[in-house]
Amino acid sequence: MLVTTTKMLKDAVAGQYAVGHFNINNLEWTKAVLLTAQENNSPVILGVSEGAAKYMGGFDTVVGMVNGMLKGLKITVPVALHLDHGSYEGAQAAMEAGFSSVMFDGSHYAIDENIKKTQEIIAIANSKGISVEAEVGSIGGEEDGVVGAGEIADPSECKLIADLGVDLLAAGIGNIHGAYPENWAGLDFGALAEIKAKTGDMPLVLHGGTGIPVEMITEAISLGVAKINVNTECQWTFAAATREYFEAKKDLVGKGFDPRKILGPGFEAIKATVKEKMEIFGSINKA
Ligand code: 13P
């Protein structure tokens, strides 16, 4: 059964580790993440962007697929199904469909509007027992067509949003979706420490988990980061493995075109990437 992120992230804050949020884009990714979590006795969060949900056939399809896999694959570790960067309407639709957790990304609204809309989403989520992630200070880079400038969150605004009753808070601290540029200044740990001081035990979320050096991940976890989002790195390893498969098969006309075989190496690649991240985040054997 799906669970919210509340208990798993409370445990992570107390135990000083982070739970991986891995974006899913199709059946193979979903199965790879779930099996890796089970094999490593790790809690896990399946992140679904609105674009990915649309691609997979809508929120109901995603909920049906994930619930089916929990049963069919006998997954017993805690799993949350979480809407990633949800719009106001998208968050409501995902909750209606059966997601156990939603992010309402109101970071592009003025703070007053962000607060008002976040409050409305929290009221609905509370009535259904769903956890809510809010965002302050946009995450840099591009994700699913949404481009953020990568601003550093204002700690006082973080406190304002945290006090509305959100369960987890994403705060921009110089993190970027996708590849980090050569001249990236790194995470702003001063800002993170201030945010932590103002928000107490609130689990903090680090978006843009691809390509952040391990030492920075460790420091971020020590300052209250309890959920780390990874998407691009799985795309890279999945694409590389698939490309290699076709390269190896290119002379075999008419052979090796069974989709289950084509996507097999990519599936294994995602499993390896997810396991590596779980090791870095420290969530193995924390289920
Ligand atoms: P990356 O694509 O950089 O791994 O970030 C993922 C993310 O933050 C999803 O919300």
C-alpha cells in the first residue's frame, strides 16, 4: 500500500540520511526503482512530473500501475507516489487519482499568492491524509519545460510557508535541474543552515540531485535535507544502455527488436543508478 512521505522523512531527519525521490517515466523505470528499493530494504519516493503522467496515460494510469506493482512484485518497503512540481490544478487532480503525496510548486507566484494557494492545497491534502511539499525560491535549470533561475530561497519566506503546515519543503540553495555548469558555485550551505534554523525539524528537499558531489550531499543531509530528487542521471544511464543495445544489434536485421529485450539493459542501468544513489543518501536498510 502507498504511504505518505511523512513518517519516512521524519525518520530520515532523525537518522541523518535522505530518502531518494526517483522520477518515473514509464513501466520499466517504475519497476526498476521499486525492485531496487525492495532489494535494498530502502524506503523510496516515486516522483511523477505532470508531463510524465500525461505521457504514461494520465494520473489514474500511474496510480493503477504503481499499485499493481506493489502487489504483483510483493513490495513491502515504504513507497510514496509523489507529484513532482505540481501546478495548482495538477496537484488537485493527482490527489483525486490516489497519489499519496504532492508537491505544489507555487514558487513562480508572488509570495502572497503562493501562500494562499499552498493553504488551499494543504486543506484538501489534510482531508485525504496526503503529504504536501511546497517550494520557495525556484530551482535552476529546466525540467519538463519549466525554467527556473536558481534563486536562493529567503529563510523568512521558508518559515512562512513551513508554518502553513506543509510536510516537506524544497528550498532553492543554488541547485539546478540537469547538468551543473563548469562554473557552478556549489550549494549555498550558509543559506541552508539559516533555513534549517528557522524551520526546525521540517524535512528539507534537495532538487537537482544529479551530479552533486558526494561531499556536498553529505553536508546537505547533515543540515536537514531528507529527500533528494534524481531524474536526469537515470535518463543518462537509461539512454546510454539503450544506445549500446542498438549498437550491438545493428547488424542483426530482424533480430532483437522485442521491446522487452530492447529496454532490458536500460532497466538494469536504472537499477544500478538507483542503488548507487541509495548508498550515497544512506537509505539502505532504513525501511
Ligand atoms: P535532476 O534532473 O537534476 O536529477 O533533478 C530532478 C529533480 O529535482 C526533480 O524534481
